[in-house]
Amino acid sequence: MTKIECCIMGLQGAMANYLSQSLGEYHQCIQLNSRDISALVSHLEYRFNPQAKQHTLRPFVILDFTHPQCTQNLLDQIGDRFPVHWVIGTSGLSNDIQQQIRTLGESSSVFWSSNFSLGAAIQNYLTHTLGQLLGQQGQASILDFHNTEQTEDFSATAHALQHAWEGGAGSPAHMTSVRVGDGISEHTLFATLPGERLELTHRLLDQKAFLAGVRLAITKVVQEQHGLFDMRDLFQPVSEHKLSTTL
């Protein structure tokens, strides 16, 4: 099987370093400083030079798990200038950056998600379905548990879970956040009916849980010429319809 060429942005981030160590078995990876987008531009100019066609035979994927400013720089300086594919997992993106990603999906293939855990994606799917089953008669609350390094009031994963419930039930889901200790993350949906309660918990035990989702995202995105994709698209073969929320 021909290996896909991947560029992992970032030299310092834990996620970037983990991907660099883990994806090499499956793909040919380079790792670049997220502060120096010009190095990536130079690499792409060489790779897609019409005089060096041998460099264009394999798909090229940019993996961005950095920070909002780096994502902004990548979109501004590269965008759709080159026939590359994108996998974006940066959190905390502004509305303007999110709109840039949606626009990029009109001309390039982009896989964008706030969480690449397959378990979290399944939790969102089940939450949406549970909301549909309970409807307006059910009430819901979400517990967003992270370590003290999480600076956002509510994580993107918690917001995705909230949207999944509200898209299915049509009623609001209130959120509570806890920031303590050094664990990774845990998200619980509490859904209640008169006299009873359902709990749906996803607990992340190790960052390696993201690897399977990233690998599937790479496989998905290189099959497409353009379009905006997310974790829902990985479950299309077993789902009857596309959810109306964003995982």
C-alpha cells in the first residue's frame, strides 16, 4: 500500500509529537515548526512543481493540531493554493476561522473535528438518538470534566455533546464544568424522565485514543477532491441519516 505523505504542524505540542511517533508506521510524515509556515510553503512549491511531477503522485495531507493563530496562518498562507488535503483538530477557533474552514471545504477536502476519539463520536451519536427518543419530555445536563490545563469554560467536546442532544430532543441541555487534577477528560450526559435518570459517560484514558480517528480521517479525506467532513462521516455506513449536529 502506498504511504500517504503527511505534514504534522508543530514541534512542541504533545498531540503533534504523538502523531509524529505513531503515524510513521502507516504514512510518510514530516514535522514542521508551526511558527514557520514559509517552510511548508517552500516544500509544497517544490513538491507540486510541474517540472517535478514525480512528487505529485501521492496525496499530501496537512495535520493541524496546534493553536488558533497557527491555523489562521495556515489558512491565510496556504488555503487552496495547492492540491492538498486537510485534517484540522485545533480547538478554540474563532467564528471567523471556522468560516474560513467552511469556505476552504468548497475547493479542498477538509476533515474538521474538535475531538478525534471514536468513543466521543459514538457518544454524540447515541446522545442525538436518545434526544430523539425522549423528546421534549426529557431533561438533560452535561458534566464537562477536564484537568486544570483546560482554560476554556466549556470544551468544544462538551459543546458538541450539547448540540447533539438539542438537535435530537429540541430542548436545552445545561452544562457544568469541573477543572481539577491531572486527568485527561470526561464527559457525562445526564438525561432524566420522571422518577428515573440515564447517564452516558465517555472517559478518555489516554491520548492514543485519538490515533484511530486521525487515521480514519486521513483515509477519508484523501478519497475526496473537496468537501467538509467530520466524525459523523466515519459512521455513515452504519447510520441511516446524517445527524444535524457537529461532532
